[in-house]
Amino acid sequence: MSEAIKTDVLIIGAGPCGLFAVFELGLLDIKAHLIDILDKVGGQCAELYPEKPIYDIPGVPMVTGHGLTEQLMEQIKPFSPTFHLGEMVEKVEKIGDPGFRVTTDAGKVFECKVVVIAAGGGSFQPKRPPVPGIEAYEGTSVFYAVRKMEQFRDKHVVIVGGGDSALDWTLNLHPLAKRITLVHRRDDFRAAPHSVEQMRALVASGKMDLRIGQVTALEGSNGQLSAATIKGNDNAVETVPCEMMLPFFGLTMKLGPVAEWGIALEHNLVPVETSAFETSVPGIFAIGDINTYPGKIKLILCGFHEGALMAQKAHRYVYPEKRLVFQYTTSSSSLQKKLGVN
Ligand code: FAD
């Protein structure tokens, strides 16, 4: 076992809520390390919708998933958090009161006074459509998320699905792709009505194709797709030339090792009380999508609020002898000093 890394707080998950928690903790002089399975920070924002716009961050009329992640990283810079990316937290053990030992799958060991679980939906994985041999094309010409829109420029792209992701990417990629073919198993979409209208208008004006049916086979070599076979609901079979395919069949959220950390769970979520978002184990908090309580909404802004209240209670565990005085960043010169703006 490697020598333990000591920190005040260990945050499991570097999604938006884990990142903002660093800020709230930092204002209270609490140092944090963050661990994430992904090789980058930003959680769902970075992995699932980096280029999609978010419209409901307070005071920010529009920001992309990537943009929000960048802004959060800028905001927490004064607190110099340490990131451990590409590692999964496997074990959380109680070693003191308060005190925890946390171990990752890379064998790294942490000792901390407080654990903050900001693990979102756990490790999320896209559902693979039932197309024989699709694995051979994954990562080369079949993708389950759009990381870089440029990759799709001048390509014939087949998008499969009928939800928001399928419709949003149909509309977003349409201006730069050579041709888009949207395939859905029925002529009824679960996406936002406005997106469906826009897509239907593009089809009506001959600017893209819509096929009602299923992709049943793929053609290509060395991972490079050249065509997809589509079986229509009328049983007609058509071969559509294409270079890229984007199936959007939803995500499987796998809770992963959280289930083994001795915390009470409810439908694969971590129940918390709502004054500090603490779990059934004192000193272990859960914020963001991973937690549940009456009225919970899985929105980033809710996770930010949860992080602020969590930090107030974490202060009691980290500095039991210190009284916490509430201060505004606007008017407190001591907070401004910590932020490096005064
Ligand atoms: P996540 O972003 O899920 O991050 C959790 C992180 O924890 C992940 O990076 C994961 O790898 C890591 N992790 C999990 N288990 C472990 C482990 N054992 N060890 C190490 N790391 C672990 N919300 C809005 O407010 N507005 C929107 O407009 C909006 N649009 C969205 C659009 C889409 C397409 C999607 C999918 C979601 C959208 N959301 C939106 C929801 C928003 O993204 C989530 O509420 C938010 O990402 C939750 O943040 P989080 O930090 O709790 O979790």
C-alpha cells in the first residue's frame, strides 16, 4: 500500500458540483483533493455535452458544457485543488471520528476528515444498439457522444434515436455535415417539440433525410464505416452510404463501488438530510446528481447550493475549535484575499 495522501476533504467526482464544492470549501480554508474515473474534469458537461448550450446557470444566460467547466476551473484556481484523474474510488473506510481512508483502483490511498461524494450517476456508459459487429467501429466511426463537431464536417452522418440528443445533434451537425440521415424506429419523437419541428422542416425542404426503421447491419473495414443497412417499418431494406454513425440509445448509469461504502442507499441514490447534505454516515456528504431528498431536482444549480451548505458543516469537522463567521465575497476583505483579488 502506498503512503497515504493527507487532505482535509476528499471529493469523489470532478463534475460541476464537485468542482464548485472546491470553491465553497476554499473560502473556509478547507483544502480538497478530487478523484475522477474520467481522464478530464467536468463530469457529464465535459463527457456528454461539451458543445451543447446550457441556459439555466444563474447569471449566465448561455454557456456550453465545456465553457462551464473552464469557468469553474478558473473560479477554483485560487484554492489549488489537486486532481487525480483516470482513477476510480473503490473503498471508503472509517478510521476516526471524524476520519476516513479512501482507496482508488490505482492503489492510491487518502486520509481525510471529510468525504464528499459528488459522483453524479456513478460511472455512466452509453447503451449500445443491437447492431451486429458495431464494436469494431466504435471510436473510429461510431461515437456515442460528440466531442469535436469538426470531426463531422463534410461527412455523411447517420444519427440513430428519437430523443433530445439525437434531435439536437441532427440540428447542430446539419450545417457542417455533408448529409444527415436520422433513423428512428417510429415516426414519433421524445425530443423537444421545437427541435422536432425544425428537423421536419429540413426533411420537407430536402436538406436531410429521415428514415423510420432500424439499422440492422454495418459495412466498412478497419473500423471505417462505409454504409449502414436500414430496415424500414414497411420491411423495405435500404443501404445508406455513411462515414459516421451516432447512436443515441440513452445511458446506463452504473452506480459502481458507492454501493459498498457502508452508506444507506435508496434506488441507487444516496439519501441526505437537507441542512448540510450529509449522508447516514457523519462526515460523509453527497451533493449533485448522486443524492436524493424530498423535492430533489437534478440540476447543476441545485448541486451548487448543496455544495455551499455542505462546506459550512464540513468546517465543523475540519476545524472543530474554530467558530465560523458568515461573510460575503462582495464585502469581506479576508475572502477577497483568499481569492487573490485584494
Ligand atoms: P456528474 O456531472 O455526473 O459528475 C460526476 C463525476 O463523478 C463523473 O465525472 C464520474 O466519472 C465521477 N465518478 C463517479 N463515480 C466515481 C468513482 N467511484 N470514483 C471516481 N469518480 C467517480 N443540468 C442543468 O442544470 N442544465 C442543463 O441544461 C443540463 N443539460 C443537460 C444535458 C444533457 C445531455 C445531460 C446528460 C445532462 C444535463 N444536465 C443539465 C444535468 C447536469 O449535467 C447534471 O445535473 C450535472 O452534471 C451533475 O453534476 P455532478 O457533479 O453531480 O455529476
